[in-house]
Amino acid sequence: MSSIDRRTRVPLARQIYERLLMAIDTGVLVPGARVASARTLASELGVARGTVEAAYQRLAGEGYLLARGPAGTIVSPHLPRSPRIRRAHAPARPATTASEPKRLASQSRPALSPLPLQLGIPALDAFPRKVWTRLAARRVRATLTADLGYGDPCGEPALRQALAAYLLVSRGVPCSADQVFVTTGYCASLTLAASVLLRRGDTVWIEDPGYPPTRTVLERGSWIAHPVRVDAEGLNDAAGREQAPNARMAVVTPSHQAPLCVSMTVSRRLALLDWASRAKAWIFEDDYDGEFHYAGPTLPALKSLDARDRVVYAGSFSKVLFPALSLGYVVVPKATAPAFESALRAAPSRGSRLLQETVAELLTAGHFARHLKKMRLLYARRRAWLVQALREALGERLDVDPTRGGMHLVVRIRARVGDRTLARRAQSAGFACQALSERYATAAMPRRSHGLLMGFTNVASPAQARAIARGLRDAFAIE
């Protein structure tokens, strides 16, 4: 509540009464909402407690407030259907368009479940909420006074140590805890690495097609993003050397390329490492879903082959746990660790200590590994459900790219219209699939540049998969 006006002749109690009545009348204070105690509000407004009590008593007498003794005072849940009076000085509500009520309603309603086929969202229905709640509650109960201050800007030591152990065993990335730095996600990790290792105006290879935020991050930081074509073997380093020989960094997704889901071959990996070593350049490896491999052995990270220490390895918990964590990390070459630490200590923001410590315990207690194992089996089933349903609904018009992992499908549909038109039709029907051609940075696209990207992680049952496939068939309206 804003400060009251002491220059008018209107009594202070009446001003407080009218402002509370306006808040109730306009819906700012809803039925059942608790109002501040008379002592608290009097202290905030700088008036006598009796002045506030007089306003509260009048509102209670008119049926707007309900006193519940020690439980406090609330807005009456049984208000009259219409306000008793409308304040003459109440601000007029601006005229709204027909879409305005819908916009306001969408802003006030709680977060919704993922849309069907939405990309990059893990299976939220399978997240171990009970385990997470128990671990988080334990951390809260164990909080000491010293824990209430700012945390380490480089990340909580427990999480950095747990990540170093996990990455060595599971992803073949040898590192120590002082090489691991915690960030708020992929964009923060890339921004950090580029700002430490590059100069403004340096050229960076990015994958084409690729992940759109990569180009955005680089261009905002005044680095030059140069797209390099991706084929069935991954990033074509020979094309990169020919087109942009002076590049100082390459940003790649070698485990499951985003968005094609192809895995970079060993020969391409070795060639890329050799280029980085000879050119004294850097490789930024985004291993965003490297844990989800469904056919054959899990591929090791590119960082595991990095004998010359030219790779910055980045991971994120948004794809394996849940997006609201906003938690990522980077593993940096040992010689660059002091520079990364200095950059982070100068940064204004720090992540949540509670969340980081909870994730650390999730890792060290073995819950994280068990969750990943469960998700690999679950995602393999859900992917199979969606593929089968799409084939039944679309028949010979459908081709699904054969990929060994990842969290989405690359679907090719034979139709007279392009993938962007099909994607718009699907989105209008409530399906969040995206057009592959939109991920290409260059106008000269290869023959198989058209397709649809469909996330399968939240397809909860075969029946839901069939419903999605039928809905897509009807939305596409293919002749």
C-alpha cells in the first residue's frame, strides 16, 4: 500500500478504509486473502494502531473483512455479489480489446504441462519427486547460519566434486573439482566460455543446422558466428577450415547433434581435435542429452579424447531433471581454470545454494544414476510408441530418420507443402513440433533439409501416442 496523503482533510482511517475497499472491489484482495495485522500495517504506514483498527472495524461491520482472532483477519469469503459502492476517485479501467481478457487470464493461470511433442522437456511425470522432496527438506533442516550467506560464485564445492566424480565414471571426462564451474544453463555456459577464451570479433564455427540460441549468444557478445554444414558424420571440419580458417572456437553437439540427432564419427572427432590443437583454437562441446542412448553402447564424450586440453565440456540438468532448476556446468581445460574463476567471481549473480546442494546429494547418493537408467528405458519405449503410431496414421507418407539416441524424432513427411507449413498447421492444432528447415542458417540447404522435429519424452502411453498421430494427420490435411 502506498503512503497515505496527510495533506488532505480526509481522515487517515477513512483513507485506509477506502484503499482497502478499492483493493477488494478491483479483485486485488480476493475472498479468503489474509490482510496484514493492524500493528504491521500501522507500522508500515506510520500511523497509530488505533487508526488502522478503526478502518478494519468499519470494513468488518460492512461484511468485507472477517476477524478470526489469533488466526488473523481475512477478506470475507461471503462477499456481496456487487460492491456496496464504487469509489468516485477510483482509477478508471482502460478499454480492452477482445483478446485482452484472454491475455490477462493466461498471465495469471499456473504453469501448464508440456505441450504434446514439445522439444527439450524431460519426462516430468517420471521425475522422482518424493526423493527430491526428501533430499531438499533434509538440506533445509540442516541449514546453519553460515549457509544463509552468498555461496561460492563458482558453484557449491559439494556439487563441483560430485560432478567431477560422475563425469569421470559415466562420461569418461577426467577432471578435478577445480575445473568444474556451475552456471545457470547452456547460454550462460557458452557466454562464460566465449568471454574468457575469445576476443570480441573472433569467428566461431557453429553447426548448420543447429541450436538457435547458439547464434544469438555469440552475436550478442560481438563474436562472429560462422555456420558449418553438418552431414551424417557430424560437423564437417574440412568445410570449416576452407570457409573460415581463422576461427577461434567451434561449438558442437557430438553425442546427438541438435537437431539432426546424428552422432559425430570418431574420425571427425579426431580431425576436429587436431584442428583445435594446430590452430590453437577451442572446442565447446554441448553434451545436452548424451546420457540418452538407446541402441548400442553409450558414446563417450568428445572431451574424453582431448589429449591437448582444448575442449570446454558443457552439460545441463534441465534436460535430465527438470527445466526449472536452471542449472548447468562447464568443465574447462586446467590451464584456463584460474581465468574462469576470476570471471565468475566478478559476475553479479549466483545460483541457489539449496538447489545445488540438493543436486549434489542426488548425485552422490546414487539417485541420479538410477534416474538416468530408468529414463533411458522409458524414453526408448515412448519413442517406439510414437513411431508406431505415426506409421499407422500416416503410412507411406512418413519417414523417420534412424537415430540411436536423443530426446526427439526427425520426421520426414511427403507432401506438396513444406515443413514450415506443416509445422504451422500442427501448432495451430496444439502440437509443438517444429520445422527442421528453420534451423538452417544458410539459404542453400541440402535436399533433405525439410522435416519435423517431435519430442517424445512426455508421450505417456500408447493410447496418447495414437491420439497425437491422428491429430497430426487431421491437422496436416495432406491430399
